[in-house]
Amino acid sequence: MKKLTRIILLIVFLAYPSICIPSHVIKLTNGNQLIIYEYWEDGSHIRFYSYGGVVGLQKGLVREIKEANLLYVIEEPKPPNKWNDQVEIKDKSASEHEKKTPLPDPEDKAFLEEKRLVMMRISAVSAAFREAKAKNNRKQMEEERKKLLASQEELSKLLKKVRTHRGGQVPTWWDEPLPAD
């Protein structure tokens, strides 16, 4: 029995490196990091898989890419919630969301509201762009693309203001989903 256990442990020990997925850390110029399992260079972009699709970053946004000793977990898509669960999620009010993630600073609440407005604009412009694309209206697509870029720039400037207000740090509430109205 001991011999069989030793053999099984030896097989597991030898097989372990072959079943691990090596990971990489992409460090961005804005200080953020991404953990990925595979990337490749494509002209002026670094491309990698994320959430079932291919993502591309301009090389100018990447400070460095290092191999990491981190475990990369590939998550299977979760089945959709039951219809009742979705209704309950939508029914939560903004005050319930704030109870979950308090914003002690009144200025943080103002930043969050400004972010919500910018995100609503981005959503509306994205929908208008998709509609123009469906109609193959190139002029309208270009106008909506310019509006989208302006809104994304506005969001970026807002993030810089938040960082400045918070001493260079991005608060945890910034990355959380916005409460539904």
C-alpha cells in the first residue's frame, strides 16, 4: 500500500508542472496590472484573450510584461440567473448599493455621480454607433465615434481627478458596477 501511494504521489508530482498554466503580468503605464495566460505582439498592439474574446492594447500603454508565478484560473461561463433573480437585482436601489459600499467623502459621491453620467453618455453613444453601423451610415458612424472618444476622454480625466483627490490611489468604489436607477 505504501509503495502504491508513493508511486501515485510521484506521478502527481511529475505531472503537476505540465497541467499548470503559466501566467503573465502586463503592467500598464497608468499603474494598473492585468494577469493573463497568453499574449502575442501584433504590429503596434499587444493582444491577449479575455472574457471569451481577444483584447488589444497599444504598446505605448504597456510598461512591461513579466512572467509570473501566479495561478491563472480559466473560469467557465456561469449559467444565467433565473428571471426572478434578475428582477431582484434590478430592484435594488442606489441607497442599498451605498450601504454595501459606503462613500464617506461627499466629494466621492459627486465623483460617482459624474462617472454615472459619463457612463450613461458612453452607453447612449455606443447604441447610436451600433444603429448607424447597422444602417451602414458611415458619416453618422464617424460622428458617433468622435462623441465616444470624447466621452472616454472625459472619463479618463475624471479618473485623474479622483486619483489626485485620493493621493494618487484609485478607490475601490471606482471599479464597482454602478447602481441601477
